[in-house]
Amino acid sequence: MEVDITDLLASASAGDREVVDELLPRLYDDLRRIASAQMGGDHLTIDPTGVVHEAWLRLIEQRQVRWESRSHFLAIAATMIRRVVVDHARARGREKRGGDLQAVTLSSAGLEAFGPSTDVLALNQVFEKLSDADAEKARVVELRFFGGLTQREIAAVLDVSERTVERHWQFARAWMHRELAR
């Protein structure tokens, strides 16, 4: 199935619009899982299905991306899904004039160390701070937490060893925990 999806992604990257219609059903469960993990089961102003659909529309408009594999696509999808979730959290914050933003449970992907619930905007702010400080470690967090990729998949996407991924993950998790505790 990986080869099948990789071929479809390559065709979609080449501009084949008919293939795009075949891709969503094949990738939908993965995209929904990523969206659910990022939302932690809580609903902002949109549910995981809405997040997936909004992210999908943004993804298919990408013209300069060459999808190399399923993992590569899901890594980029995770970034797009994170942006959709953050955009909706920001919109909700504006609606409430900055007060009482929706908390997101972070129990998946080993982020329990951040606490049982953390504000999605606070998490994004700390993630962006990590991105500025160390882009490679931030990419590991993005792929593991936001993308739900395995250590092996992350190593393949980043072209590094699994041990490097693990070291980056341990460092980033501790760094983000410290920043969120402030």
C-alpha cells in the first residue's frame, strides 16, 4: 500500500487532479488520527473532521511540494493540521476577548509530561520558541506529536538515525516542559 500511495502522491505532485480524489479516502484515517491527537479529544470551534477537511484543502493547493512518500506527506499534513488547530484556537480566543481558551489534553505521543491539559496556544508558542532555538529538535516534536509518526518514520523523513531522533525528542520534551512550567 505504501508504494500505491507514494505513486498517487507523485502523480498529485505532478498536477494530476483526478488522483487527488483517490488520495483522501486512503489517507483520511491517518489525517483524522493526527487531528484528534492534536485536539486531544476536546473540540475547539471545529471538530477533527472539520480540521481534516480544512487542512486537506490547504494541502491540495500546495504547488511546490513533491510528495516523496506517505510519511513525507503526513509530516507536512501534521504541520498544516497544527496550523488549522492553532488558527481556530486563536479565533476562539478573539471571540472570548482572550479569556478562557479551550484546554487541549496532551496524552498522546508521550507528552503527558506537559501536564494533563495545556492551552493549545501556549503549546504552540513554546513550540515556536523551540523552532527558533533549535529547528531540528522542533521538527522531531512536530513529526512525533503533531504528526503521530513513529521514531523510524521520523528518522526516514529527516534522514537521521533513530537514536538521533530519540535524543532530540528527549531534549525537546524536557525543554518544552520547562518552558510550559514557567
